Amino acid sequence: GEALLSVSDPTAVSFVGCLTGGTLETSVSEEGTQQRLMQKEESQKQIQQEQQEQQRLQEEEQWHQQQEQKRQPELVSSQQKFNLFMALTAGFFYCMNYYIVEPSSTMYVNALGAQDAMSAMLIGMMPIASFLSAIAYSIWTNNSFRQPFLVSCALMLTGNVIYSAAFNFKSLPMALAGRFMTGLGGPKCIIRRYMADTTSLSIRTSVNALFGMVVAAGSALGPGCAILLNKLDFVIPLPLGGELLFNG
């Protein structure tokens, strides 16, 4: 600066002054541009943070609403209660029917003229048939529940009648066919599918717990009822001829 001021030529001094002023103006304008860019970036960051905070609050509110809806008990219609009652009752009788032949199976095959080992086949016919029917029921229940339930009930009733009638005919194949037909009517697959498809999340756990209870109760009461029924042994004469035999 001192060197420039020492120049004796006033034209040179003014020229240098103009150059210095232009440089200062350029540097000032660049600093202003940078400041404006920084302010713009900061404002954009602040807007993004506000948007993220609003989104977080909305998600928290939705989560609280969902939790509140889960806590509120959902009303179950009387028709649905009746349907669940019938389904659970069917499961109870099926499990009871499954185990009721175990105490008397050996005596029954002996009365039909077979060896003791055939009692194992008599018991095993039902789960084999249930395994096969479960595949058909799982496909059938994609469209309907009423018809599979009715068919299951009809097969179980018919199978039990054939199983009991085998005593009059002294036919082991007839008894095996009756147990196989009873197994084809096994409704456990239908019941589980019905509960999964028709019950809401709020009561599904309770319904599954009830199903486990009726399965355990039927499995326990089956052999117990067989022991009690073993004391029965009487004949009822029919009016049109013949007789009806009741025994364990």
C-alpha cells in the first residue's frame, strides 16, 4: 500500500485504486452469496427435521390407536357363538370317540373271533383315515364350512353304527370299516381352519385355548365312559321282531 501511494503519477494511483476497489467488491459479493447458500441449506435442514418430527408423531399416534383397538373387546354375535359352540362340541365328541374303544377293543375283537393283536389295527384305523380326510377337508374349506361339517357328522354317525353292528354279524372287517369311516369324519382340521378364518385377533387365543381344553376333556373322558358303559348289558326286544343289545 505504501509502495502504491509513493507513485508520483496520479493516473497510476487512480488505476490501482480502481483495481483494488473492484477486488473488494467482488470478495464482498462472494461472501454474501455463500452466506445466502448457507442460510438456505440451514432452512432446508430445519424443514426436513420438522417433517421427520411430524411423521414420527403420526406413527406414534397410529401405534397408540392400534394398541387401543386391541385392548377394546370386540363384540361376538350370537350366531358366531353358536357356530363356535357347535365346532368345539364336534371336536369334543371326536376325541371322545377316538379313545373310547381302547379299554374294550381287545374284548371286542375276541368277540368277533379275532386275536388280541387285531385290537391295535382296530384302534389305528381311525387316525389313518383322519390323515387322509384332512387333506380333502383343507381344500374343501377354502370355499365352505357348512358342507364339510355336515359330511363329517354324517360319516362319524354312520361309522359308529357300522362299528357297533359288526357285533351282530361277527365281522371284524365290518368293525374295521366302521372305524375307518369314523376317522374320515374327523373334524379337527375343519375346526382349526374355521377358528383361524372367522375369529378376530382379540379372541383367537381364547378360542384356541378352549379347543385345547375340549380336546383334553374328550381324550380323558373317552376311556372313562368306556369303563362305565362296560357295566351295561341288557337287551331290548323290538316290536317288529328282533332285539336291541346294549353292552360295553
